Amino acid sequence: MNRLNNTNSKTLRKSIHLVTGLLILLLTYLVDKQSLLIIIVAGSVFAFASFNYKTFGLLHKTADASLGTLFYPLGVLLSFVLLYDMPFYFFRITLLILTVSDTIANISGQIKPGNYYFKPFREEKSLYGVIGFALSALLIFYLFLPESLFGIEAYVLLAILLSVNFEVLSYRGSDNFSIPVGSALYFLIMDAHEGNLLFFTGVILISALGSFLLYKKRIISKYGSVATYFLGVYFLGVLGYEWLLPVLAFFVTSVLFTMLNTCLRRKKPSSNRRNVWQVLANINWALVASVLFLISGEKMFIYLFILMIAAVTADTWASEIGPVFHKNCFSLAHLRMKQSGVSGGISLAGTVAAMLGSLFISGFSYYLFFDEVYIPLIIVFWVSGFLASFVDSLLGAFVEPSLNKQPFLRTGMKKNMERISPNDIVNILGSLSAAVFFFVLYLIVL
């Protein structure tokens, strides 16, 4: 009975996604890109806002605890934004592979005679499902891709193989994100590098190897490694080294300081393994800034990218270095000394580390992008990033305790599941405050 309910709920979910996808496809022929972007954003906001309401349970709740109804709008939105300046047929292809091919995979996968079932992750897949997905994707490319591109067999074959890979390795509906976003990244990279398959293959291999090693070394979790893989492909393949190196500088130094903290404080290495939410909480605003730059080409979004990396670096350095030098810290919530590592705690070493981290990223990143050192603007980045780390401490002291009381955020409610934590939300809000400080100081100083 449970298996039947699971199948029925999955079929209902796929049907809703199919109808929604076809409506969006129709809109691509009826409205301009800006209007469609507004519609997709509105739909995404509705999907997230209605997720926990019983009134909309038919849209969201499924027997297999899938998060596909959240991954779906996020995947459609991000793929549309990434492909905003590309010809419309690229977005139509990603949309149809997500909705039509994935639905066909679900239907053909339920055929029993002669079928073969396997579990690449934790979710069961089938041979017929894979074949149905691949053949329908090929048909979509044939119908929507210009003949000049469809005639390049390697281009089409690689695109289909990647889409199949994203579908097969999915779990709890994550293919609703990985299929459209992965396909969008493929189209972007191939366009930027004039169809250079060798370059794209190198990007894939480097990103895959790096994320795999980080997982094997217990630095990031399984799903954190998947997020890191996509981020690597995006920054290395789409944006270039100017965007990649600041992110690497933040990540490498953070890992080194975390390892030092773990060693000196004799903590278990696995206790500091970053999950997918921790990875995204640190990079989300910088990621948004980079996407907005791709759309607009405005220099301001480069500034915001540098700023956001500086802010998260300041906070991470403070969190990891402070406890190494001080057993106790000053708790902003209790206004007295507490054991180091408490949320909302500050220390001298942590404060100095935050200042150095923000300054390092600000100067290094600005030089990478503009090949010069402009002291006034670097100071604005530096001070804004540092102040954001202090806001993070304030939020940790006064907001995080309230978030800890929320049932869906309580740590350890469901074991073996990667869940967003109150600290992740605090990090997201804290780093966002850097933009406020930046604009104020930018107007005053410059």
C-alpha cells in the first residue's frame, strides 16, 4: 500500500509539473522575457510561501517526502535567469527536458516486463525510465535546437548524457533543480567557449574530482559535494578565474582554519563537515550578484560580489580563529564571558581575524578584476565586510535562539538528513547586511 501511495503521489507531482511547464512554454511565445521573469519569480515565491500550508497540500505533500515542489520553481527560475541573454530556444529545451522528459521517465519506468531497477543514490531508478528520458530529450533537441547546432552530434550527445546523469543521480526531487540548471550551465559554457567540448570536459572533470575529494576527506557532506560540483562548473566554466579565485581563497582558508580549530580543540573531524545548506549560505549572495552581472553587465554587481565574499570570509575567519586563541568569549546576549564557540560571542582574536579576512578578500579580489589598487573603494569593501560579521554576531545572539525554537529548524529532528539550521539563516542575513553598509559608505566616501 505504501509503495502504491508513493507511486500515485509521484505521478500527481509529475503531472502538476508537466502542466506548469507547458504553460510556461506557451508564455515564452506570448510575452517578453522581462514579463516572463516576473511571472516565474511570482510563482516561485508562491511555491515557497505555500509549502507549509495544509490548504496547498495537494501541490506539495507527497508520500516519499520529496522536496521536488521547491526544487522545481527554483530550478526553472535560475535556468531562466542564467539563459536570459541567450536565444529563447535554449530555455525552452531545458524546460521541456525537465517537464516532458522527466514525466516520460516516470511513466516508462513503471513498465514491469523486462525492466531493470537500480539505486545509484537512495532513490530507485529504472532502465526503461532512462531510455524514455534520453529518447524524449533527443526529440526535444531535434524540434527546438537550430540545425546548425543539432548537426553537431557530440554537442547534442553530451547534453543528453548530462541530463540523464542529473536525473539518475537525483534524490528527493533534486533533479527538478539539477536538470534545468545543469543544462543551462552547459549551454552557457559552450556558447562562451565557442563549442569547445575539450574545455567543457575539463571543467566537468576538475569540478567533479574536486568535489569528490572534499567529500572523501570529510570536509563537505554528500549533498554539499553536489552543490560544490555545480558551483565549480559555474565559476570555472561560465565566469572565469577572476570570479573563481576569490571563492577558492575563501573556501581554502576557511577549510584550513576549520582543520586547525578541529585539531587544537580535539574535535571529531566529521563534526565540522559542511552540508549543502552551509555551502549555499556562504555563497548565495555572491552567486546572485554574479548572475545579475551576467544579465546586466553592470560593474556594481562585481562590487557586490567582492563585498559578499569579503563578508563571509570575515565571519568564517572570526568563528574559526577566535576559539583557537581564547577559551572564552564575550557573549552579546548575556553580556558576560562564555565558552568560546557560543553563538553571538566575540573575542579579540576573532575580531582581528574578521578584519584581516575582509581586507584580504577585498584587496585581492579588486586587483583580480580591475588590475589596480584603488584604496578608497577597497576600504569601503573592507569595512563593510567586517561590520557584516559583527551583525552576524548580533543575530547569533538575539535571533538564533528564537529560530532554534522553530520545529522545522531544530537540529537533529531527522537524522541522516541535511537540513537548514538557524545558524545558516543567521549567516544569510548577516552577510546581506554588508550591502547596506556598502551603499552607505560608498555614498559617503566616494
